[in-house]
Amino acid sequence: MQFCTRHFGTIEYDPEAVFQFPAGLPGFEDQRRFLPLQQPNVEPIVFLQSLDRPDLCFITLPVQTIEPGYRLSISAEDLRLLGLPEDRQPEMGKQVLCLAIVAVAEGRPPTANLLAPVVLNLENRRAVQAILSDSPYSHRHPLPAGGQEDPVCSSCGAGPAKRS
Amino acid sequence: MLIVRRRAGQAVLIGDQVEIHVLEIAPGRVKLGVVAPREIPVLRAEVKLTRETNLAAAQAVPAEKLAELARRLRKEAPARGAAALGPAGEPSEQP
């Protein structure tokens, strides 16, 4: 199958790779089909490209790349939408993949929504943006920002200047 | 903000049509029941926050900013990040 996207040009995809979002995403309730895309030069970023709107593409990160000990607490309603048993949380990496949507704005550090991960069921290709209940995570978790890498510490004694 | 003390089993009325019942109180959490007409959406506040962050996240991002973010993430967590996506979509051309 082919789809013309705004950011990637025309992409060729396997229909099996598409994820169905039965409820859309908050703010994008009518967007039901997304395709995850990876590009070698920007790993570990995963792009979630809408197959209904060529210009809609979310930047996401697997939650474990942000928070290694990430824990899910998906509501029964969302587990039902995912076609998963309601009495236990799914296993990340095997049954489901969890992606945090990243917001990059001018003038402040990029943030990731760890409170509401996009949960993709790898077995039946259904997905929801699950707003976790009783979760310690923030919807604006800060990511490493640009422009302050390896700051040269001028006051820690490593500099050549010695105060007398 | 109006502050009202309520016990389990008691309720608060908003206008003629909205009722908020305190069903259960446990340490650190409370269970509420809301009765409201169909045309009044009842949402957890997090849904609104997520909608706002989704709308902000849907803005286009310059390629160099993305590359920079990816580089920093790789530096912080070089061992993690390989995502098992199953049959993958591959862009047929670079953006």
C-alpha cells in the first residue's frame, strides 16, 4: 500500500503494520489508523503517522528509553479497547509496545507525555492512548534539552584561573 | 473556589441537573459518582491535559531539532530503545 505523507513523502507500507485506534486520540478522535515509522538517523524516535491526515505525524519514544522502570496502570476500559484481559496489566515489549508522545516547542525543553502512553497491542494491532490511573508520571516529563550539553564548569576549580 | 466538606454517601448539586455523589473514601483517594445530562461531557482532568499536549505535539518539528533530540537520547540510554514493532513501515524515501 502507498500513502503520501507531508513529512516523509510517499511511503510504501504493509497493511499488516497499521494500528487501529478504535477511540482515536484525545484531540484527534477521528484519526483511527496510524503507522509507526522508524528512521535510522533519529533512533530511538518512533514516528506515528496518521493514515487519514498526511500532515499528522506524532513524534514518540518508547517509554523505557525515558524511564527504565516504567510501570503501566491501564484502566479496565482501555484494556477492553485493546482486546486484553481486564484483570492484569500487559507485558511491555512482548504483548504491547508503549510510546510516549513528545512535544517539541520553541524556547523550552522537549517533553514527553508519560501519563498517557500510546499502548499498541502487537498481537491484534489495536491501540489506545491510555490515560493511566493512579500514576506518578507527568504529562510533561522533561527530556534532555538542547543547548546545554557538557557545560564547561567555570566555578568548580577545574578552570585555569585561580582566585587569589 | 468553593470548598465543601462531604462524607461518603453525601452529594453536591451543581445547578438543577448535575449531581456529584461521594461514594467511597479511602486513604489518598475518593470515589465519585456523577449524574449529568448526556450533553455535558464528564471527563477526568487528565483527558483535557492529554488533549492539550497532543495538540501541541502535532506541530511540525524542524528536522535538525529532532536529530539533536535523538542524539541526546542515544547518549543517555545507549543500550535501550530498540522497539519491536512487528512488520514495519519503511519510508521509501528520506524526507
